[in-house]
Amino acid sequence: MGENTRDLLRFATAGSVDDGKSTLVGRLLYDTKSVLADQIEAVQRASVDKGLTTPDLSLLVDGLRAEREQGITIDVAYRYFGTPTREFVLADTPGHVQYTRNTVTGASTAELAVLLVDARNGVVEQTRRHAAVLALLRVPRLVLAINKIDLVDYDQAVLEAIAKDFAGLARSLGFADDAVVTIPVSALVGDNVVERSPHTPWYEGPTLLGHLESVPVTGPEADAPFRLPVQYVIRPRTAGDARSADASRWGDLHDYRGYAGQVASGTVRPGDEVVVLPGGHRTTVASVETADGPLAAAAAGRSVTILLTDDIDLSRGDVIAAADAPPRVTDELDATLCWLAEKPLRPGARLLLKHGTRTTQVIVGDLRDRLDTDTFALEQPAELAINDIGRVALRTADPLPVDDYADIRATGGFLLIDPPTGNTLAAGLVGDPLVLVDLPSRAPSTPGP
């Protein structure tokens, strides 16, 4: 496969403090030769100074993590690396309980999440908390990486007990059995990370990198109905302004009108019947254009310019959608929020809501319940504090074309913004995902060797 044709996998890491996430990320970067020689030399020198006989690969990422946890840099760090097979964008999230909200940021666009557990401790509260957030965000695929297997003497029984325990948790959270893969690893020595380990002859599954290279990259958005939030309306004033290389097909270039944006879900083709929302006008797609020329089809993730057969009053923030399966248009939302701000959320708050390419005013109504991420019980809150996940009622100033987040993540997600500062206050999910799964209520297990 050529260098320019490699596909891209976006994935996130999560796990409790000291489960070895930094070492695992460092191992992936080191073994895929995605770090510079001077960085490796610096890590080797620092490891020697610490009296270590092998490089401490966590040092490749721990510097930034330490800054982030002190509030010097913002929440999620993104790592970019690649192999001859695939390119990767890794969202590295912190493990402390007080940074649980950052898992939301890292997982919101992920097609897969790698959840680490320490083989000595098994599934702990933070594991269950992160798994619940990943289920809430509808991350389609999950890897349970049981780390530090060298510290339990590669004991198959211990590792299988952890895998069985987590499988029950994942199933209760709504993950299908084939969506979860368990891989025993040692990030420190490299067992089953990039190379297969001779210490686990009983394990017949893939290495972590092998799984990341082979897992399908198309998410549920590919099979969902077509949606395109309009980012920009293109109205060239001269022939030189036309985006289409063959714009003369449309007659007078002064009549050229294209709608640019990224396909959020589904596929669009010339001839498709679409509806423009919130206005409700129906029309047909005349052409799907790019800077390199027209396309026969454009799928989720592709940035395009769409031309329509009818001249419709359409502007930034509108959504072009499949006419036979449109989103609903409403100014009242039942939503789930992950509150990200230090200042708590209370009923009556007046904020801004950003949905796709549209921003509108919103008033917060009832706070219906809050998820206790330790017990998974729902309780009635007076407010939502930082890290809280809860269901709320919202009323927007303008009607919005929305889908339930469980159906289409792109048009089912939104942000709440502080009007004076522009800071993001919450990540929101349209619909009621908190009650779509059988959330367990049980104490975490801690299997030992």
C-alpha cells in the first residue's frame, strides 16, 4: 500500500494512575521508530541516571503529562505515528480521577479505545469509571490491555480471570462481545505490544500494534443516514473564484452556489434527494465537488462542496440530510452532559450551545439525574459539579436538526460554551444514553496472582 493511501485510525488510551499507560504509549512510539534519535538518547541518559538497566520509555511522554496535570497545558495530548500499514492519531488522556472529564475529550472522536489495567490489581474503580464513559460516548471498539503481566509471572489463570471479569462489565455497558479484545502485555519489556512474547505461548491473539493495524477504521457513521453540516457557502464572483474545475457546466458562473462542509455520516451521491434543515426544503444533489474535481460519491469524513438543483436559502449552520431519513428539528433537548468546568451548573443558566457549525443561545432547565460513576447509580442532583455526568433539559433559541447520539455521534453531540469567555463548559449528548445500557452496581474486583 502506498504512502499516500494509508488509512487513519483515531484511538484513545485510558486507565487508572500507575497502570503503565505512559510506558505503553512510549513503547508504541519507540518500537514504531516514531521518536527522534536525540529524544531516545535523552531517555537513555535519564534512565541511567535513575539506575535503570533498560530505557524508561514513560519518559518519552511523562514530561508533557506532568505539565498537563499541573494545569500548564490543556487536558488531552495527541500523538501522531505510523507504520507502513496505517497512520495513527492517539489521544493520550490522564489517569487521575479528577481528570475523568478529559477522557470525554479524548474519546469523543475515537474509533477505538485502549483501556489499561494492572495485572496485579485487575478491574478497579477507575477502570469501571472509564469503561462507563467510553460506553456513554459510543466508542465502537475497545481493547482491554492487561499490563505488567511479567509481574504476575505470566500466569494464564490470573489474566483469564481479569478478562472474564471485564467481559461481564463490558457486556452490561452495552459493548458487543466482538467489539472487545483482551491483550496481555508488558509495556516495560515489550511483551505483545509490537512483538509477540515467548512468555505467553497460551495467548493466540494479536499483538497490540497488530490489532491496531488490522481493526476496521469505518465506524457506525459510515452506515448511518447522510448528514452534512454546512460550513461555508461558496458564491464565486468571477470564473477564477469557482471551486469546480468544470464550473462552466453550470452556465453563468455568477449563478454558481456551492455548500462546503465535511460529510458527518453516510454517503452522498449526485441524484440523491436531500432535505435542508431546519428550513425543511427538499431538493436533489446536482454534483459533489472537491478541489480536484467532481466525485461519484463521498462518504463520512470527506470534505466536499455540494451543488443542488434548486436555489434554496441556505447558510452556514444548516444541515443537508437524507430526505428519507432526516434528523428531527427541535428547540427542546433531553440531553446528557459531562460537566467540565470548575463552576457548577445549576438550573436557569443561560449559555451558548454549539451544534455542528451552528451556535445558538440555550437555557438550562431541570437537572434530572446524575450518574454516580463509582456505583453507577442514578441520583437526583441540585447541581452538576466538575466531572459529573448527568441528564438535563435544555431549550434553545433556535430550532436544531439533531439525532440521538446513540444513532449518529456527529449530529447527536454538542458543546456548551460560556458566553463571556468562550470557554467550553460541557460536552453534551442528545438523547438518553444513561438508560440505554444495564449499568452494573457492584464492587470492583481485585484478582491477585
